[in-house]
Amino acid sequence: MAATRSRHYDTLVLGAGMSGLACASRLYQHSQYKDGQRSLLVLEGRERIGGRIDSVHVHGCRLDTGANWIHGVGTQEMPNPLMGVLPHKRLRQLSGSIIFNAPPVDDPLRRSSDASPEKDGWISLDSVPPLGQSTCHEGRRSEQTIPPEMAAKLMGSLWSMIGALNKAAVQAPTDDAKHTTMLKAITQTDEFRQAFETLPQEYHHSLRALPQFMENMEAAPLAAQSAEKSSDQPGMGLLEFALDDFDGDQMFLRDGYTAVVEEVAKELTQAGLIQLGVEVQQIDWSRNPIVVKTSHGSYTAKQVVCSLPLGILQHHSREVAPLAAPAPLFVPPLSAEKKTTIDSLGYGTLDKIMLIYERPWWTEEPYLSILKKGLFRQPLTTETIVKDGVEKQEDLPAPDTMMGFTDELPGIEVDDDGTLHSGLRFLTLLNLDNLTGFPVLSAFVSCANAVQAEAMTNEQAGGIVHRALTSWLGREPAKPKGIHVTRWASDEFSRGSYSHMITGLSEPKHREEFQRPVVNREGGILRFAGEHTS
């Protein structure tokens, strides 16, 4: 394609992630586009479609590096539209789990903050353990598994607490929810306080660190030390849980989201309506047609749909250093309302550290016996597992999830009275052998931990998980033959994973503002699409 080539379309969609593809696919269903009366084109900067949905193959194993979940299948009255393209896809709820108890921590690691509990909207900590410096002695205890009945109570308290937070967010006046930190809301729930009363003292250390689970759920920090950048706005607010989500079960998509992306894009691809490797550099919406300048020349359109991630919009909006500032993305600048909207929403990172093995050692002795001592299931039934690509109904040989703690990444702990400490980091590992048939363990890291992991080599990041497993099991398991670390914060086309509501700043009106089109004096229309707009 010539560098100066210019083309005109009725509609340009910028970005071939799920939202951009869904938008273009919906437009293409209209007869005016299908019969050629109106023209349509999708521009994508990457050399692939899917955006923050992708998979790679390492040592013969498919690794889903981005989205993996259906967050609510919906109800009969309000079904999740994704289910319409998933009737033949394999879905499963997570069931069998095990939790390894938090080991004792020396007092210096748990000094509470001398600062105000909330400063400039942040909850801050006085003491942060050095990154990558372990104080837990590997294998110093022969067993860290929490008995199934206690583990079920521990996780039950977490899910009850999350349910209470959803209820509180919906019932509270919007302004109250806006100015309430998620961490403060957690400590105010009866479920959190009652858990300290019902669980034996030996599990309180694990309970204090359990709220961190929500940082991975939302890719949003609970406290200042979890923020990805020191300049970040205050962390996740209670209003995050007031957003409308689909009801129904949370389902793991076994065959990955890439097959879904390809299905959504099928007709567009066949019609040649997606151009890859075309990076958007500037959107001049001052005229009609709107001019989109790219790495492959200029395109014009009467209507442009911008589905670029919020992280990209914020990168161009917040970069102020004269020598480092990229060319403005929007010319002329967007309205004050749109600019405020871009700056008022949070945008965080969720990464995966994936360890690939020769075989699933956790299904073999002596490890299997250790895991089965703590295995609890919700519900207590047999499950479908995958072996050699074939689904089988039988008892799970090992848990779907393994949860425990590491002191090599900074974490937070909350006492029943709301006192905050620095402490251990809660780790969740998915057993992909159960879920996809590949001998892989996948650990989640979010927010500041994600940025820290991205700065490491794959071996360094994988080493943290390996040493955690050694500590949990009381012996060293087989070393992985390969390690893959996702790096969404460093990805120039995403700069993070997804959006959240910031305490004291974000409001539903900001997401609604994205839904209002920008119309110039000559009738050119600029629209926005993406997870940050709903």
C-alpha cells in the first residue's frame, strides 16, 4: 500500500478488537453495506485481529494471553449477546480449589501506616517489602494446605462479601458510592467482620490478605502501593460495583476467545473489510469527511467509530512533556466533557505468568495427595475435564485453582478493625491441564505487580511462582520447560487491560459521555466504542 494513498468510506471503524469487530459486523448486517450502497472499512494497527484477546503457542501448548472468561452468561430476559456466538463453544465453571495458608510474617513486614488512612483519596502504607526479596523459607513447613471445610468457609466469606458490596453499591446514593474507597467498603461489610469471628485464629492471616483477590478481578488498585504509577489517581471506588453487568454464571471459555473473535469477524474478513498493520496516528474531525491519518496514508469517512482502548486515549491525553509528547490524537481537541471523561476513568493491567511443563506433575504423587487434602468443590459433584482433546466426566484429578501467598511481590492486609498493613501478595493459579488439556499453570498479577512482572525476564517472573509453589508444597516441584509472561501495560496498542471507577472521580456519566457522538459543523460524526463506554 502506498504511503500517501487516500481512500474514502462511509464508515471507518478504528480498531479490530472485540468492540470494533462487533460494531462493524453489526453495520455489515444492514443491506446498504452488504449490497455496496455504503462502504465500510476496519483499520487495525496490529498484524492480527482481536485486540486484547490473543493466544500464542509455546512448546505445543495454546496459551490464551488475554480474555478467558464470560463474565455473566445473562438471563432469559437479558442474555449476554456473546452467548449467541457461543452455542458450540465449550464452557465450564471453575470448581475444585485449594488454598494454602499464609505463613507467619515477621513484624517489620506488617507495620501499619503512620499516615492518614486516606490521603488525597488514596489509602497509603508506610512499609513496603522489597520487591523479589523473600523472607519465607521454602519448605519450612511440611504442609500449608487449609482443610477443605475451612477453605470453603474462607472463600465463601469472600463471595458473600462481594455480594454485599454489590448490594451496597446499588443501594447507596451515587455520590456516597463515588467517594467511598472499595477497601473501606470491604471493612464495613458484616461478612468481612463476621469471618474473623467464625474462622479459627490460624487462618486470620490469610483472611486479612484475601481482599487482594478483587484487584485481579477488576485490574484496579485497592491502595496506593498497588497503583501502577505514582501519578495515578486514587484507586478503585465502591461505584465500580454499581455498574450494570450481566447476571448468571461466570464461565471459563475452554477453547479461548480467539475462535469467538474469528467468528465475529468472519464475514468482514471474507469481504476484505479489515486492513491490518495500519496504525492510527491522528483523527481530524474538523471537517466532513473526517480525515484519519495512519502509518499507511490518510483515509476519509463521513462517520468514524473509534474503538481504541482507553489506555491509548489516556496516553495521548496525559502526555505533556514537549519532547515526549506524541502528535495529538484528535484535531481539534475534544470537548472539555470528553477530555474530562478520558481522564476520570481508571485503567489498569491484568497479566499472566504462565508456566509450561513437560507433564502435569500436580496430578502425580507425592503432590496429588497434598492437593487432595485441601481440595474443596463448589458444587460437590463430578466435573467435565479435558484429556487429549476429549471431554470426560469424572472426578477432578487436581484442583482447577490453587491459591496461596508470596512475599516476593508486595501485597496488602486488612485487619477486622480496618487497620491496613503491607504484607503478602495473594496469588491465584489456574490449572490449565483441567481446563484446556495443556500442562500449564497460569498465575494472575495485576496493577503494580503486573508492571513489576513485565519489567522482569520471563525466568525471573516465573521464578517467583515456582518458589511460591515450593513454599506451599513443602518441596520443590518440577521446573517448567517454558515460561510466558503477558505484558499488556507495555503493549503500545493497549497500554493496559481494562477500565475501572476511581474513588472520588469516576461517575456513570463519564461512561455515558462516551456514548454521545461528536458531530462537527459540516455533519461529520465521530463515535466511540469499547468496554470503557458501557
